[in-house]
Amino acid sequence: MSTANSIAPKLAPPFPKGKHWLFGHAMYLKNRTVETITDFADTYGDLVSLAFPFNKVVIATNPEYARYILVDNNKNYHKSLAYDVLKLMLGNGLLTSEGDFWKQQRKLIQPAFHKQKLAALTKMMSDTSAALAQKFEHYAISGVYTDMLPEMTTVTLDIISKAIFSSGIDDKKAEYIGQQILALNEMAIERLNDPFKLPPVFPTAFNHKWKKIVANLDAIIYEIINQRRNEGVSKDDLLSMLLDARDEDTGEAMDNKQLRDEVMTIFLAGNETSANALTWMLYLLSQNPEAEEKMICEIDGKLDAGVELTFDNVLQFQYVRMVIDESMRLFPPAWSVGRRNYEDDTLGGYHIQKGTNVLIPIIYYHRSEKYWDEPLKFKPERFAPEVRNKIDRFVYFPFGGGPRLCIGNNFALIEMQLILIQLYRKFRFRLKPGFQVDMEPLITLKPKDGLMMKVERR
């Protein structure tokens, strides 16, 4: 595989046959995103060109290509088209920023996710998860079917808001924030899939709605930031850490706009992805009673033996972690990652023209028969401790890879383990008969119509 400075061939990766005369392949991806990517990769190979109005797009489905783009030659690849859309929502936060500014922000935020900080947050996460289990007692008594997606959204939003703001956010405001973030998620995909969407400066109905939602979220976040500044008291949470952070060279602190961008980014990354992942876990466990029983036996065995849910002890719940890993293999919350090259490059013998959006569909890697035995079956044993480290880190990479690996991956893993432990200590979850579960690949991968389930006391 050549580097960006090598003499590159002029041949682009193959284009799939059949496309819309105006929209190219965009319509295929819009209606059947994951299926279309899978069909194209299996038919045309590990590199496939897509016809998009105004944009050059290539799908890369080989672990060596993913490693090359995200690690080996990552300096030639920056954020892709999708992140341009996200930037309209998140601003210039850690997820969307580039270059030296990103390095500076990453350095400032990294301490919030160190082991010591996570250990301090574990009790809060466990208590919040236990409160959710207490709430579910009502559902178990009533026997009603409940949509689990908003329930998981509420608990993960509660946890991330307490990590950022100490006191968290009241239930009504948390529900409102969750709804607004979901609306922006859906609108971001709509904007991304429509090549003729007018820029935000134009007063269209779509742009007006987008700006209104962002303004409503901004009002909440700026109110909290200003209140903390006025208090003048540093607390043991992420917001105070960001307020107290200073640039090493200039000694300057972040202004309110940058604080807003980082808080909004953490809200999205720390809430949406974990909520969707947990919802998929409840679904998969309900469909795989043998794995569910193994996990429950581990939970009961350790808790009955007096194991307390501290940071170090949570790591002992190995089967719970295996369930999480296998769930995120089948339904990775961040189902794809995209990069765009600064300069011409060569990949797999093909010419990748400057400015090409290279899509790395993580869900394809996770579900391909090339890399997994019976890939569509739910088998947590794939991630048993003695075999997990043998898995190629670019065959299974739900948190991305390279220098921009998700900064909150360990936070999310501890959070999800604690929520599963607290819920399955008391309950099982059963899918509503006849309820159809489909994937909806927005910015994150969510169940299209939620997940209607009955909470059963076990």
C-alpha cells in the first residue's frame, strides 16, 4: 500500500452499476444504508466508488485500509463530510475540531476520563442505575409494554449530566434535551443525504427548525455555564475542570462559546451512543435466553457473595462485559467513521483523489463473514478474556481507532456494565409479541421505532 507521496495510478475504485441520473447512489444509501453498503462491498470489492452530486465518496471495507487511514497515514486524512454537518450542531468541539486546536482540547479534556476520575464516578453511576431499577418496579407491577429507548436515553443523560455538572439535570429538562438531540440527529442525516440542501444562512423551514433546536439547547447549557461562573466555586466535575483549564502557552481559559461546544459534544457522545447500545443489548438478551441466563448467574453469584460495585470490582463481571462487546459488534452505536484526504493518495492500488470522503462502515467489518464465524449470531463467548486480545483491532472497533479513538470509551463501558448489573439483578425484559425491530442508521445506530418491552420481575 502506497503513501500519499507515492506516484499514484489514475484508476479510481470501481463504481457500482445502476444509479439515479441526478442523485447518483445517494438514493440507494438513503433508503437501505447498511444493506446497500454490504451489497456493494461484497459485489465490487474492498474499495468502491460512489456517485454523489458535488462530492467524491469511496467505501473502504478492508482492515488494512482502515488501519492505514486511521493510523498509518492519519495526518493526510481529516474529518469527512458528515462532520461538516455535525459541526453545525456541535460547533468546534472535540469531535469536530482538527489539527493543533484539537490536540490542545484533547489534552485539556483527557484527565476527566482517567482511571482515577472514573473510579470516583462509579458510585454515582451505580446509584443512578439503581434508581432506574427502582423506577422499573412500577413497570413490572403494571405489566405494560414500555419503550426502552427513551428509558435508556434518560438514564445515560442523567449520568453524563451529573459527570459534567455534579448535580445533574431535572427529569423534565433531561427528557427535553434527549428529544432535541434525537431531532437534530435525524435532521443531520436528512441534511447529509440531501445534496441540494441550502446552507444554514438561507431562511428555509428546515434551517429555521434546525436553528431553533440548537438555540433551545444553547439556552440550557449557557444558563448552567453562567450560573457556575457566577458562583465562583470549583466543583469536582467536568465543567469545573474545563472552566479551570488554561492554555499552556497563553494561559488563557476557554470562553463560553468553546465551553458550550465541548459540553454539547460530550452530551451527544456520552448520551446518544450509550443509550442506543443499551437498548440493543436489552433486545439481544431477550432473544438469547441462554446468554441472558449466564449473565444473570454471574451477576447473582458475585453480588450474593458480597462483591461491591466499585470501579475495580465491576471489571470482575467478565460475562457482562462479553455481552456488551458482542452487542456492540452486532449493533455498533457509531456504525461508521469517515475521513477526507488532504492530498492525493493510493489505496489498494487505486487512486484516491484529493478531497475524497472515505467511508469506513464499522458495521460491515463487525458483521462480515470474512472476519467472523456465523457473524449474525449473538455469541458473547467471542470476547472471552483468553481470546479477546487476538481479535484484530480493525475488525472490531466500536469506538473508532487511531489518535482519535473515542475519549470516553472506558466511561461508556463502566456505565453500561453498571446499568446491566442493576437492571438484571431484579428483572428480565421481554419483547412485545409481533413488534418489528429494525435498524435506523442516523449519526448513531438506533432501533427505528424504539423497543417495546415488558419488564418482568425474575
